[in-house]
Amino acid sequence: MELWNEDPGTVLAIVAHPDDLEYGAAAAVAKWTQAGHRVVYLLVTRGEAGIDGMTPAEAGPLRVQEEIESAAVVGVETVEWLDHADGVVEYGLDLRRDLAEAIRRHKPDTLLLFNHREGWGFPGSLNSADHRAVGAAALDAAADAGNRWIFQGTEPHSPRWMLVAGSPQATHAIDVTGFVDKAVESLACHRAYLEGLGDHPMSDPEFVRGFLEQTGADAGVGAGVRVEVFGG
């Protein structure tokens, strides 16, 4: 697997839920912020429907706090929320408009996104509707943001790169050797969410370590984040 070694510049990470970035991509964020790059998180929902044993009214504020703590671990100070309803995010013009406006406001060189594909790359896997809607809308919003005649009112801006973490069609890996511990620590901040997963393998933050090290082995480095790369 080829390494992605480009300068990410300013990064805007767009995902559906708290915890999406923490299952691997946060290692790349830690690397970038340590190198002095500005990274902003934009969450489409507050993840309020993500804990079966907790009502949305209880879970939403708790998950927001966990995400803020998690982002801080990897050097991210700005976390924003769009407040679309968790679990029922719809791809459409409203979502594209919200995302295009955020892209124009933050003017990122790179978008860090999450898997928009139907599955995860193994038989029988099905990606969540929220992930698919947000990921596809973000890719389209990147083009929208660069066209001054679409969603008029703010100055256009076009990111150079769109990196999709978790994609089963990953084309590259980002070398995150030395940043795995930060990624594990970042995921561990999602205490209520992980507890709600019960005995699922993904409830253990160390799950991320194995995933990153396997990607690293495929790319010939100590640890890596798989990404599908658009732009350039």
C-alpha cells in the first residue's frame, strides 16, 4: 500500500458521530497537530441515539463532552456540531449546504472524512446509513463549496485533498508510527459509548492498536491509517 506523504495543511474532519474519528483516524490527527497543523472537527450529529441503555436526552450531552475530551487528546481545540438527528441523517441539499458552508468558513486544504461506501470490505458487512449519507454529502459539498453559484452568499473555497478513513477501497496509508498510544487514549475517552457496546470487540480501545499496526504492516511502516484519496 502506497504511503500518503503530502502536506495536509489546514484540516477539516467531517463525520457523522462522536467516536467515528477515534477508530483509527485520530492517530493521523495527532501526527498533524504535533507538526503544527490546525485541525477542526465537525460532527453532523451529537450521537444521541448511539447508546441503547441511555435515552437520547441523556446520551447527547454526555457524548458531546466525551468527544471534546477525545479531541483534546490529539490536539484538536475546535469541535463543532450541526445537530442533525442521529440515526436518521438524510443525504440531500440541506446537508450539502451545511457542509459546504463549513468548508468555506474554515477553508481547509484537506478534508478528513469517514467511510461512505456500502460496506466495510468483508462479506455481509453493511455500513450505517448515517456514515453513507454524511460521507457522500461531504465529498459532494467539497465540489459545491468551490462553485460560487451553488449555495450563494459566501466566498467559494476548494479543498485540495479528500481523505476517506475506513474505506474498503483505501488506496493509501498515512504513516502514524509513534501516535498509536494517542489514538488509543482518544478512543478511551468515549467511556459511556464503549461501555454501552458490552463485550463487542470494538469496546476495547486496544482494538485500534491492532488495526493501525496491521495497516502499517501492509504499508511497510510501524502503524498506518488507511485512506481512500480523492483530489490532488
